[in-house]
Amino acid sequence: MIVSDKVFWRGRCDRVVPLIDGMDYFTVLAQMMEQAERRVLIVGWDFRTDTVLDPETGEPLKARFERLLRQKPELEIHVLIWDWIVGFAMDREPLIDVTLSGIDRLHFHFDSAHPPSAAHHEKIVVIDGTVGFVGGIDITRGRIDDSRHRSDNPLLGGAHTVHDLMFMVECAAPLALEKHVLDRWRIATGRVLDPTPPDERRRGELAWPKEHAPWWRGVQLAIVRTKAALEEDPEIREIEPAIMDAIGAARETLYIENQYFTMRSVVDALQRQLQRHPKLEVVIVLPKMSPGLFENLVMDTSRADCVRQLRDGPHGDRVAVVYPRRVPDDGGEPHDITVHSKTMIVDDRLVMNGSANLAHRSMGLDTEVSLILEAEEDEEEARAAMRRLRMRLLGEHLGLSPEETVEALSARPSMVGLIAERSDATRRLEPIGVEKDGWIHEVAAAADLRSLDSDTPLDIGLPTEDDRPSSGAFRRSWFNPTRMRLTLASAAACVILVVLVIYVLV
């Protein structure tokens, strides 16, 4: 195995399929939820009750929940969502807990059980302990894009086009995911839920959508996590060593898609592998820039340094750090495609996908989960499916089918070269900019904002035992002392940023 034994769970998985972009995920999720009989577990960073999973029916998620609960008297639905800080208020559905209250057997909870400055960033769905979904897509607005990434897609509701990825798995892994989710539920609410007994797992009973047949059968799969320490619950750091193991195994091709790229340790590891293996090529697909000013200040400044170090290194000719762009066929205005996926493919022997970004926060502070598929050298079918995924993803960004991508790379076996050849295509990958002297970098340096991308909590005053709700669980309250400290800290940070921006511009 490439990845060490420092994992949460490892075993053979009966069926695995990638769901590329939000339309595929939401459509399949809707179909699988219809088959639920006992329990649906949903964990997310964001969540909206008006999300439409199936555009053909137009049924909002709340109405879907109510209908399923009426039709299935044994069904219970549990939804656990990060208890966001005030800085995200404009993007969140207000009073969502009130909206969902009073629905029998629907249990919704905001989870604030984490250290200050941390976030619960996982995206997990488990159905009857049998089928699990893990990846980068939250069940919320602005996610239901398809692989064409048209800017006029009405389902996006005016949001940017977005590329993302989820994996659907059926094996014993969903039981492990369920165990993880139930543990988080216990910490957040103080209530213990019984896990699905292994002999009650509905193995082979749930019908998979015909258009999304499994890509892998019997593949080796591992689950890795990140979680900050909290009181008696210890820190979990499984994702970071897995990433380093994966990079350390790269010999020929390393394909990465990620929302962020701020870790110097990853850059150093990539440069070591490029030095050791002269045939190795590295392609990293990122968004052109982060969508918000705060993310620009915190994440993009560090990213520019990492990209520059990798490109300017002695093996920069075998590296492409790029973002996807689409030029409409009718000659309309080009637009950039937001990359939100967190995917890595190593030598068509390992695939890693989950919620974790290549950022320090995802290594030790935020709550994250990722899946890792591995194939031995002689497992030809599994490796062929991994190569198929790499061709599918690279081809999507270059306007090529998987077959056309294979043909193009057969003629010239270089991902970096193919990206350069397609620089004038309507779908293409363009180099990430690394401008250093802009005002954003000056503000970030003056305020030392890079410290907010840390793998350890900010020390802003931890709550005492007297701050805890009487039940012993963490509960959402606008008067919770922890929430008030975070709110005041966020407000102060916003004021400082505004002052610094005005100072720099003037």
C-alpha cells in the first residue's frame, strides 16, 4: 500500500463511482434517498432547505424530506451542519433550524463543537449504513452545475460555474462513515445514536442509477480524517500523512485539483519527487482566484508564493499550475470556472478525493474527511479506471472527451504539453498568475493574515465549563459566550481590513 496504516478505516469496497460536478451528484443523491428505509445522515459545511436535487421535479429539499418521512414510517433523517460564524451570514439560509423544526423524525442541529477559528468542513451523506457519499459538494445553492459549465445555466441562479467531485461507495465503508458521523453527533448534541448493525446493512439491495454504473469493484479503499482536539476528544491527523505518502509515491504523473494551494510542505515534497524522477509531470488545477476579498487576502497571497516556488524551480518545465476557462462557442464573453474539487491522482495507482484542501487548516484545524482508492501494479482494471478518471477530468477542462484525451496523450505523452497545445481552444487551462506587488499582498502582509490559514486554533479565549449549555452539549445560541467572542473577533478583523485597504489605496 502507498498510504500508511494511519487511517480511520481500510478494506475492499464492493462498488465505487465518481460523480463529477454537482448535477450528477444531486441527481444520484435524489435517486438513492428515495430508497432509504431507516436512516439518512447528512453532514455539511453549508446546507439549504430550498435546494433542488432533481430539476425535473423541482421539489425543494424540505418538501422532499417531508414526503419521504410520510411515506416511510421507519425513516429518520439527521442533518448536522457547521454552526457558521457571522462572516458567512449573507450566504446562509436564515432561521434554517426554525424552518425544519416540528417535522417528525427530522433532526437538525448546528454543530459548534470545535475550537475557536475552526470549521466543520466535511461533506458526507450515509443512507441506511449501506451507501455513502464523500467529496467537496455541499447540499446548497450554486452547486448544481454540469460539466459543460455554461455561464447561462439557470440552475446556478446567477452563481459562478463550479467544478467539483463526489464519490459514491457501497461496502463496509459507509458503516465506518456512519460511526464517524454518530460520534460527531454525540459530541455536538450529547445524544447517542445506535449504529446500523453490520448484518442489517442492505448490501446489494439499493439499485444504482444505470447511467452511473460502478467504475471500481472490489477496490482497496481507505478513509482518512482531520479533526482538532476538543476537551477530552483527541486530535486526528490522518489526511496530511496520507497526502505526503501519495506525493512520495509519484513517479510519472501527478494530477491535482484543489480549491487552495498554500502548503510549502507540499511544494517541497513535489520538488523532491521532480528531482528524483525525471519522467514525472505535475498538473495542478486551481481556481483563478478565490471568490471573496477575505480569501484573497488569506489564501491567494500564500498560493502565489507556492506557485512561484514550484514554477521557478529547476523542474518547472514539467509543472503546470493552471485554472480552467471557457470561451462560449458563439464568441461571447469568456468566463473562468471555479474549481472546488479536492482530488489527487497519482500514477493511476491512487485516487484521493474528499473535503480537504491543500491548505494548513485542512491538516489540523478544520474537520475533514477524504477517501483514498489504491491499486497494486497488477490490478489492471482498477488502474484503468483511475486513468479513465484522469482522462475525464483533464479532458473536461480542455474540451476533449476521455477518448480524445487518450488519443492526444498517445501522440504526445505529456499532460503539460497537451495543456500548452490547447491554449487557444474554447475550453482550456491557463497559467495561474503570481503577481506579487498588488495591494492585496501589501494588506495581507501588514495584517499578518496568513496566520488565519493555520493548522492550530487561534487563541481568542477558550470557553470555560460555565460557558457550556446545561446539557453538556454544544448548542447554537446567539448569546453563547464562544459565539459572541468569535463574532466580535470577526467584526474587529473586518474593521482592521477596511482601515488597511483605505490606508494602502490612499
